[in-house]
Amino acid sequence: MRKMLVTDYEKCTGCRLCELVCSVKHEGVSNPARSRINVTKWETKGIMVPMVCSQCEDAPCMAVCPTNARIRESELGTVTVNYDRCIGCKTCVVACPFGAINFDPIDHKVISCDLCEGDPQCARFCETGAIRYAEASDANKMRQREAAEKLYESLQKLDGAGVS
Amino acid sequence: MVWRRGRLILSEESRQETTSERTARGRTHGAFRCLNCFERIVPPEKAESYKCPKCGFEWRVSWPSPTIPRIRGPVWETNRRLTDEIMAKEKGQGK
Amino acid sequence: MALNRKIAYIDLSSGKVETKPISMEMRKKYLGGRGLDAYLLYNNTKAGVDPLGPDNVCLVSAGILVGTLASATARTHIAGKSPLTGYFGSTNMGGFFAPEMRWAGFDHLVIRGKAEKPVYLWIHNGEIEIRDAKDIWGKGVRDTQSIIREEMGDREIKVMTIGIAGENLVRYANVMTEIKNSGGRTGMGALLGSKNLKAIAVRGTLDIKIEHPVEALEYNKQIISQITSAKVSQEQGRLGTLFIWGATNSQGLVRTRNFQLNQMEDSDGIEPETFEDSAFGMTGCFGCQVHCRAKYIIPDGDYKGTYDEGPEYTSIGAFAAEPGCTDLTTILTGNHLVNDYGMDTLEIGSMIAWAMELYEKGILTDKDTDGLDLSFGNEKAVIEMIHRIAHREGLGDILAEGPLRAAEKIGKDSIRYQVHVKGMSNLHSDERPTPALALGIATASRGSDHLRSRPAIDLYHLPEAVLRQIYSQPVAYEGPLTSDYTDYEGKSWQVFWQEMCYMAVDCLGICKYHTIFLGPNFPNFEEWSKLLYYNTGLELTPLEIWTIAERTNDLERMFNLREGLARSDDWLVDAYFDEPTKLGIPLIRDRVIDRDKFKQMIDEFYAFHGWDEQGKLKPETLKRLGLDKEPSHLL
């Protein structure tokens, strides 16, 4: 059983409340530069995509870390940083294929999502459902259902038009 | 409500309901007020139009969410006719 | 902490930049945002200053809670003496600019002088630089932002900019940020344009410390639930502010054909629900869960395929109801054009509809319009006039001057067809059946305005007991209150209360949709007291916040009085009193405002403020609010 943050760019309104609550929860400050989650935007096209660590099973950040500072916390399955070992080389920042590992400009340390010890604030505050905290094996179910509904509707239309 | 400095978080006062929390308890879902007579009316689920049982004005309905009906617009003919009748009557009474 | 943000004085003539801290004393007197802006404007200008001259100041600010956990803390406030009205100029916009400015270390900018050539400001983590704007001058709103982002190599830069209309000193030009967030009223875009200041770009990564983060998070969650669970938020989250137009048109409370009628019967094709089919999702401002902006792509016409956001209540008013158009494409295209040119939708819609009525009455002819058929309902003419006004071509050059100056230029009785207060056009709603709303626009500090004191919930027919709960805190009120929106009784108190409420929310930097504007049980003074404490550590009681709002409102009044405002300016055009409404439900049909009762309302309104019969502050009011030494030059 492993839960994950499921993001849905179609539902994201780009308000960046997730960034705000993340930085307040972790650092006690409002500062998106120190948030573990970021909303990437194409303003002139109206596209907003929340980007956050996926806690990869075969995590590139763990593989590239020269001091084995990227470690997996067994209970939640999160990939976190052991700051005693971390030398701040930022190799993981570059290696992450999602760009989901940030470098904190104030504390000069590597930061990434720790799922708030099982109660991720971004998902808790996101009322549109663009960020959900769900069982990884069920993560696709909502999308699947929505797609199935569309498929069903179009099939019905075909029937109605007498094409079948 | 009494507000005292320095104790806002822990004080009893801060845990008391605020005015807006109190008035929020009166919210109703599933209903809207008739825009003519202000009677609170409950249209049947998914209704596309609904006639106010009190005044007879008829409204086209849309559903922003399954529990929230909203008046989309008037049924123009009905409401225009009713208004004309009411206005003519008022005029007749010299109002 | 959130209170260590600075104020920057920028002199564009000399290029000098000076930064200062904001003292706790000033914070406790004015909070920030619109509050401190009122103070700065009163202290940094002299009576009679030329609005478009170098001695006028342009103030840009963030409210005291901007960027913190208080739900939708996104608002930027821009102030100066208005090029449109000559009185207090003030406008407020959402988006992401104000929070970014705070992360960059600043709460207030005071911009003076005039740059020799076009420039823009670059503000980054406590530093301010004046940069050459040759690459962006002449560009539209969205191109300007893209070019700056590309030039600086940072996609996260937030830009506040003027469009071509602002460069051309259209007197109701906007300041804009992102795609559609507009500071629309009172012509602040022309003010920036007059200073040769094209844009302000900000990027910040400095902390805003939250004083009590655990409580702030939990309380914010509670406030958000309170707001989003309301019916009105959910309607707004799907249909945007269009839903207000739909609801008010159903009764007959909108304005059509330049105030000739009060309901649009052939409007099914432009109803909010019809538009919803063209939209693909919603977007919102910083930290807001109401998300009232629709994302759409123009489906047809010359701008087919273009992305934009909105449209709003005013877009329907400006590009459909007022000019008598019924095509959705006109609304969507018009909305896009004003967003990119940077113009106030409300003002331009009113000006075009006014010109159309003049054309109908024969006051304007084909010769004046260069052959353009300005008949009501001509969709193409509306779009064409937007271009002409932005570029100041032909008749557009006259209309770009705003209601009073344009009427003076055209002459011939044309002023009779203007619907304005203090030289600013009224919202495209009809207030003749609703005295409370009429009082609001007549007395608003920035000229005709619906966002300064409008008790919009008056239209909900709320039970008197509920009204009593809302309107008798934090200051006791025992006078009359009535559910009937056509009544005059007790309405002046409601308007006064709302004026304080909106002022406070503007000082805090929170959106009005998160207080008692559309939702009767939304956060207000009591909640703000807690939010202020959790986020900034500042301890103010609800009553103290109210007093700050009073002080600031009165300072705005003092600015207006210094510029020559008189009681006669707090008044409506004659049509409100003489021409009854023709359409709508029985409650609304055949209504006018009663002159005597309206006069009495204004008397009451002045009395609540502690003003004399002429609308001037009484000496004891000045003393009570600590305004007797203004201008005090403490900042």
C-alpha cells in the first residue's frame, strides 16, 4: 500500500495556494521559492500544471547521490534527504526528470516533497481536486472513469445517429 | 464578543462563533428565492424550468452543482404577461 | 515578518531611488494597501496638481496581508490623482503581482517625475533598477510581459504593465497584469503613460514570515471552507461574475442601450450558461479557491483561436447590453481587445453606447464617425470603436477623453445622455429601483463606483434579523433596517457599513469576493482581526480595524475636498430621478429615485461619517481619527 500525490492539470486553476501552504508548513514562511511543489504555467495559453516529486520507485535522485543522502523512508515510501550526509552538490536537482527537487535559496539546501508525514497540505487545501492524495494503485481510477464516461457518451451518440 | 489583546489564540472569545459563522448556519441548498416574490422555492431535481407556486412567475433553471439550482433567466412570455397584468391592475387602482 | 516590507520612492526624472521602512505607528493607523496609499497621496501631492504632469505621484502597493494565509491575498492597489476625474484615483487588481512584489521586499512604491524616454522598473529582492523600455513600448499587454520574461530569462517574473491605450493617454487606460487582471478604474494606465513608465517587473524570493504558522494554516482552511461552501461561490466558480448579470437581468436591474432600458429580453444567446459551453475550465488569482475567471478561446470572427480569460459582468454590459448587441463573439472579442490594449471595459462600453445614442439622436453624424454606422446593435462598429479609441483615431480621439471632456468637445446637449458621477461612468446596472445601490455610486470616493460601498446583498431580500446581525457589528446600530431593496429606510447605514468593510479589505489586500459583497455570511471584521494576528502578529480588535477604515475613507475624502469636491458632486444624473424604468418585474418597473428622500439619505450618510451638511469633516471627526495634523509627512 503506497499513497501518492495525483495531479490533474485540467483541474488546476493556477492559484498557487499549494505553494503557499507548502512553504508555511515546512518553513513557517510564505515563499514559493521554498515550496516543494510548484505550478508551472503557460499564461498565454491558459495551461497550468502542478509539479511535485513522484517518489519514484527507481529514483534517479537516489542513484546519482554521491553520499547516499537521498534515502527512502520506509513507512510512507517517500524519498527524503538525510541532511547529515547531504553535501549540497545539487546533483539530484539536475537529475530529476520532473525538475521536482528544489534548491532552497535561503537555507541553501535541497528540498523535495515529504508528503507532510502523511497529510500533504497541498492536497488538503486544493478544493478543485487538481492535487489529490490517493492510493497509488487507484491513482488512475478517477481518470479512467471520466474517460469511460466520455467513451460511453460518444458510443451512445453513434447509436443515436444510427451509425452502428 | 469581547476582544482582549494578547490572548487572541487561547482566549475563550476567539473560540466563540463569529457573526458570519452564525449566519452561515441559515444557508439552504437545493432552493432559490423567486426573483419576483422572494419566496424560497425548491425546484425538482434537474428541472429546466419552474413556476413559482406563490406568484406564478416562471424561471428557467440551471444547475451549477447537483444541489445548487440557480435561476438562469425568466420564461420571458409568462413573466412579461404577468407583469403587464399586475401593472395594469395597479394603474386601475390609481397607484 | 510580513511587516518589514519597505516603501520605495522612485523619481523617474532624476533616476533616484530611496527606500524606507514603514513604522509600526503607521501600520496601526493605516495598515497598508489602499490605506497607506491614501496617506501617501495626501502627503505627496499639492492641491490642483496636473494629473498627467510630473508632480502627480503613482502609488503601487500591496495590502498588509498580501502573500499570507488569509485566502485570496492577491490584490495590488494603484493610486494617484485621477486623469479621468481629477479627484481621488484608485484602482485595485488581482493576479500575482502584489505577492511577488512583497517577496521582492516591497509593500509600497511611490513613483514621481517623468522619465525622458520610455522605461520600465525591475524590482528584485530589495533592489530597484530603471531600465530602457524601447523593446516593449508600443507592444500589447501580453507581448510586453512575454518579452520581459524572455529578456530576463525568468518565467516567474510578474509584470504590471500598460497597453497601447495607456501609452496614448486614453484617460481610462488600465494597468494590467497577466492576461486579464486589470486595475481598470480612474485611468491609472494614463498616469503611468504620462510618466513614460511602461511596466513594473518584479521577482522575489524573500521570506514573508508567518507569525503563527500552525494556527494560520488551520484558520485559513476554515475560512476557505466557509467561503467555498456558499452557493454564491460555487456559482461564481463555474460562471464567473457573468452569473450576476444573469441574475440581475432576470429582474430588470441592468442597463441597456445607454440607460434607455433596464432589461435585455433577447439575451438568451449571451447568458452565462451559453458562454460556459465556450469555456474550458477556470483559473484564479493567488491563493484563491473561488476561481472566478473562465478560460476561453474565441470561437469565431477576426480573432478566432485567440486565448483569453474572463469575460466579466462588465464585458456583457459593455459589449452587449449597452450597445444593444447579442453576439457572444462580440463580447469575447471585445474583452480580448480591451485586455490587450489595456482599457477599462466599463468606461469604454459606456462611451461607445453613449456615442451610439448620440448617433441615434442625430447629434453625431456619419461625418463625425468617418462613415462608421454607429447604430445600436452594430457589432462590427463596437469592435472598430475599441481600436479607434485605443489608437485615438477620429471620433475615438474624442471618446478617449472620458465622459465630461468628450461631452464638452461634442457639445449640443450631448451631456444629457451621459450616465456618470464625478466624471466617471456608472456600472452597467440600473439603480433606479434600488436606492441603497444608488447612494453607493453617488458617494463613492473615486467617482461612480460599485466596489466602494455597494451593499449588493441588499438584493437578496435577507430577513431583517440577519441584516441586524451583520450590520450591527463591530459598531452597534439600532436604527431601521429593511429587507425591501426598493426602500430608503436604513439603507444609508448599510452603505456606510459596506464602505468601511470594503476599505478594510482593500487595506488588507484581500479580494472583495472573500468578504460581504456577494455572500452575506463571508468573513469580515471579526475574522480579519484573527487573520491579522495569526499572520502578522499585529493585534487589532474588529473595532480598531473599523476605525482604521474610517480614518482612511476620510483621508480620501479630504483629498477630494482639497481638489474642490462639493456636496453637489455626490449626486446622480437627472435620468435617475426623471425617467422611470420601463421593463422588469413589477417591483422594478416604473421606478425612479425620489429626490427628497435621496437628499435625506445623503444627509444621514454624512452624519454617520461625522461630516457636516456640505460633506466636509467636522473638527471633532478630524480630532477623533487623528487626522487634524495632515499632511504630517511621517513617511
